[in-house]
Amino acid sequence: SYAWLFVAPLPALLQRLANVQRRRSSSLVSHLNIVYCGILDIHDELSDLCGAGRKACKLYVHTMDTKPEVRAGCYGHYKEAMRSIALGTTADDHGSTLFVSPYMWRWHGDQRRDIQRLIREQATWHREIPVAGLSCVNSSMIWNWPVRKLRLEFWKLAYNEYPTGHETSPFMPLSQFWAVGDTTSSTRVYRTSALLSLVRRLPRQEREYFAALPGGVDDADRAALDVAEVIVELDLLAKQEGLRAYTLLQGASLEEDYRAYAVLSPHLAKTFHIEHARFLPSGPPQTRCLLTSSRAAAQFTQDHGVVVNWCTRRALRDMFRTVGQWWLSLNPRGHIIVPVSASVLNIYRSGESELFPWDADIDANFIANHPIVVGSFLEEHRETLKKLGYTFIFRGDRAVILDLDDSARMDIWLSGPQDVEAFDIRARLCGVRINMFRDQLEGSVWYYRPGEKIYGNTKGKLLHCDWKEHNACLPDCVREGRGIGNDGCEFPDRFVHLDV
């Protein structure tokens, strides 16, 4: 008699909601495309996934003989399949496209069942789930969790773990049996319309981003170095489009982790302006430099309002650190380094380990307590500097230090004898001891007004981004004339720095 006081348990409620959704989705025409390239001969098995009663099902399957052939040749197959699907798909198509991982290492009955369920569940929640995948088991029978948080900012790419594994779906019926994130397995089911929005975005991205870089484009710039690149491209494009990846908590795909094979190729780097990538937390970072001189880097920042590219900032930091430590080691008590001009502002903005992110220049006085004849002194140490990776040229009253590739330059003024004890305030810049004096700091604050963040040595513009979609945008300190704003003209965290 008290039954009316109670409601059905939440799982039962969610099941009823799911049944309503299934009835709603059953009226949708289910077109299925299946795309695979790899070493498994599974054409017949993939044909079986088409099932009965489906209005259309098309296979794009290619088998390779060896794993090296897969890595070298399958990228083109997946890309050509996507182009063919795009040509044969209408705007109101409600179908799905299954990507079977090129790194799948075995196929058996459980795999078939799990992928069938994935296809079915994604079709059920077609409107809510743009892409769906599974957890993974590699060839050593180690279970791998594929959900990662993508961070593409400030010329850097990182596949990071979520603090507690994943996000939760905002749709209540999906919240218990699906995990949400930026990535999933490389065996994945796309809502075909969502996939095609990514396919159509990529050529526009290539044209815009390639054209912004100095130098021409040759065929090598457009070549992928591994089939994993097609999955990474889709991850990045989906992130830009705001599409979330869903991972079904039931079942698993027998595949290796595609991120272990990912390569920062010239094509990937130039398409998304990535110079530093970490695909695996325990793996080595990969680097691909796009702007090959500090002058080009400074111009790019000036033109677009973005952070100075990662490679230039690293080259400048390493130069100041290496040459500065060499200078101090020659006479630890009698040699000091005094930053000058805007380089003084680093003590307020960059911490002890590097330069502030929109600066592509370093100016410093190298001061000695003994006489120095600049020309003969540097000539005497030319070979030492060359062994360290640097050389120099003279420009008026200063020496320009440059690396052997001329990718970064630093202006220094050598002088002596001076009273080095008068520079009694110490700090660190790029990990190197520097010295200053009180009047110098007072004068720098008065002249540069460091509380107001400005870039461009001649124009002196407040920080703002002119290329709004670029991953390295500077904070907007202008806000269309409305002032600093709640973000305080600051980056959200320290990811902008080189080694974070």
C-alpha cells in the first residue's frame, strides 16, 4: 500500500529513457560506411557488420602485408575513403562511419560483438554522440584507457590525462555507461555528418596555416610520416569544432595505442602550427621548428598578436643560459651580467627559468672588473664559443651573438673595468645569475611601465590577438576599448612556458 511513495531506481529510469531514444532513432535511415587499412585480412568479417535491413552499407577495406607498409601507406587510404564518403553523402544523411584501427592486432567473436554494440549505441544516440569509441587492449594484453584531454596552445600539443579519467556526459541517460573526453580509441564510429565537417575543414586549415609561414611549400610538407597522423588530425579538428568523443564503458578494442606511433611530421606541424608535441606522458617530446629566425618570429608576433614560437624562445633561452654561464665562469667574482632595455622586464614576468612569452630579443651588458678590448677578447674566444654552438658579429658598439644556424640572436655590450660591486641586486634569468642596481630598476619601471603589457618595440601595442583562431593567441588587453577585463590581461596558467 506504500508503493506509491517510491519511484523507480535511477538505472531503471535511465533504461526507460534509453528505450524512448531507441524508438525515436529507429525511424532514422541507417547508412554505414566501414573504413579499414591494416595487416588483418578481415574483409568478410567487416562485411558481416553491415547486417540485415540496412539501406546502405559500403566498405573501404585495404589489406597490407607488413606493419611498415601499414605505417607508410594506410594514411592515403583513410584520406581517400573520407573523400569518397564526402562525395556520396547528402546534407540530411543520418548515417555513421566506422573507422577500424590500422593498429588492430586481432579479430575474434568478442571484438565483433563489442563493435556491433558500439555501432548500435552510437546510432541510438546519433544526435548526442558525434564520435564513439571503446577502451583498448594491446597485443601484450594490457588494458589501455584512451580518453585524453587535448591541449593545443602556444605552439605546443599535449595529450593529457584527465584528473579523474574523464568527463561525465551532460545527457542523463548517457552519464552512467559512457565516458566523455577529447579523444577515444582509434577504432571509432563517427556520425557521418560530423566526420564530413572535419574533412571539409582540413583543406581550409592547410591553406590558411601554410600560407602564414615563410618559405614555399613542397610535396614533402604535405606527406604524412605515419597512418596515426590521420587519427591525430581528426582529434585536433574535432577539438577545434567543439565535438566531444564518447567512450563506451562496455567492451574493448584489440588495438595498440595510436599515440605511440604518432609523429610530428612537417605536414602536421604546419597544418596546426605545432612545434612541440608530447603524444604520450612517458614518451619523448617531438620538435619541428617552423620559424627559423628570431627576426621572422618577432615579425610573426607583430603581425598576428601571438606568443613567440616555441623553437625561437627555446633557442634564445638556451643561448643566454649557455653564453651567460660561459662569461661568468671566466671570472666568477669579476664578471657580471646586467640585462638592459626591455630585457629587464623579465624579472617581473618570466620567473627564473626563461623569457616572457612575447619577447623575441635579449639585450644585456657583460661587465668585467678588468679592462676588456672587445674585438680581441671575442676573437680570442671564438673557437670556445663555436664549440658551445655560437659565433658572433660586430655591430657598432655591440656584439651580436648568434647560434650556428642563425635561428636566434642576442645583443651584448662588453665593457670593463667597472665597479661590479655597485650592481648589488641579484636575480636569475634563464637560470643564470644577473645583477642590477636600484636606480636601474627605478628607471626601467618609469620608462617601460611594466604593469601595462605591451609588445612590439616600436609600435608599443597592448597585448591582443589579431588571429583569433590561432592556438598561440596573446591575452586580450584591449577588449575593443573596454579595458583589461576579468582575466587581468594574463594567461590562464603556466602552460605557455617552454617546459610546462
